[in-house]
Amino acid sequence: MHGTRGSIPQPKGTAKYGGNTSCYEVVTGDFQIIFDTGTGFQDVVLDHERTTIILYSHFHHDHIQGLPFNLGVFSHLEDIILSSALVNRQVLKNMIQTYFSGGYFPVDIVTILKQLKFMNCSSVQRKLSPDCKLEMIELNHPGGSMGYSVESNQGKFSYLLDNEYADDQLDSLLAFVDGSKLVIWDGMFTNSELEYRAGWGHSSVEQACEFAELADIEKLSISHHSPSRTDEELDQISKMFTSSKVSFAVQSDEVKF
Ligand SMILES: [Zn+2]
Ligand SMILES: [Zn+2]
């Protein structure tokens, strides 16, 4: 786990749970799969022995802003595959190029970094197959967001950021995460905060606990912590967890399975 904070990096009072925005890494077989490149991406060591694949849930800035701040991207000689089930490869390329060029960024990284290869998600699925099964699910988020699961003989990992949980998602999400050893869940808010944050695209800690109890999964890790939440506040909130499967995501934590 390289980035566990939501929306904007937060260095103050976050030494325990982490202040970098969304970035998760899964290493399995011949592949290094990275979910989102928030500011946590700066700490990812790109693997020269494996194929690096970056999968984007969506393009809100907290999920993409770290891409050119990993210096390894500039020196990497092998291809770095970028993909998203939300859009096709041409749209993805345009979005990344627009964000990291012109008035927003000093250099046009898509033009200068030939190792960045944009691929449709269906092509990534085929590339991973048969050792690794990649699936995706539409989430409930302004502008859209895609959840992913990766399953190999090591186990199954599910990534569900960003999502505003709705009751009609229950059956499809339960089926999607079924058998996961670890599920990453968007728990930016508490239920009382959700009352005045409806439509912002995020779920609650209480919903995480209820979902974890219903799901056939081993662990659920709540991520996308609110930037206004300190370590002490997260510790306080963790006391109200009603499921032993649930914990708050801790940046730099490594989960082996
Ligand atoms: Zn986000
Ligand atoms: Zn978002």
C-alpha cells in the first residue's frame, strides 16, 4: 500500500496511516500491477523483472497526480502499460497527456516517455491470462469509477475506490469480491458525515463493516482516508468497527498471500 489518503495529500498528523493519495501495488507471477498513481506512486519501485501495468479507477487528480513524480518512470527501459476500464486507450492517452503538459505540467511526458504504452483493458486482460484473471465492475462515483479484482493461484485481491455505496450494489459487489483475501474499500466518511456529503462519491466506515460481515472475504481494508482525519481520529473511529475482518489501510503496509 503506497497511498491511503483521499483527495489531497496530508502530511500533518498522518505518520501512522499515511498521507499520500491512492496507489496500491500487487505483485503476482510475471506482473507488477499498480492501481492508480496518486502521490503514493512516487514510492513504487518499478520492477525490471516483471511487466508493469498501471490500472486507473478514474481520473480525479488524487488518482493520477503522482505519475511523473516516480523517477523510475523516466529511466525504465521496459514498457510501462497504462490502462483503464473506464475509457479506451486513446481517451486515456489524451487525458494523461492533457493533465501532464501545457499549462498544467512543465514537460509533455506522453511525448517524451516512449515506454508509456496505452492499452485497452480487454488487451490487458488477455495479456494477464491465463495466470492472472482481471475483472472489473462499475462503481458509483461522479464521472464514473471502475473497481478491479485480480486473481491468481496466490489468491484474489479486490480494489473498490472510489465508490458511494448504494443498497442496489450489494448483490453485485458481493459476487465481485467473493473469495477475496483482501478488499480495498472507500471509507472516507462516517455515516453521520455522509448525511451532508451525499453525491460526493464516497462510502462510510459503517458500510464497510456491514459489507465485510456479509461478504465471503478474509480482510477488508478501509482506504481513501479523509484528508482532515488525523491518526488519533482514525484510531478513535476504529473502536467502532463491528467486524473483525475490517481495519484501516496503513500506508507502507505489505500484505502477503
Ligand atoms: Zn479519490
Ligand atoms: Zn474520485
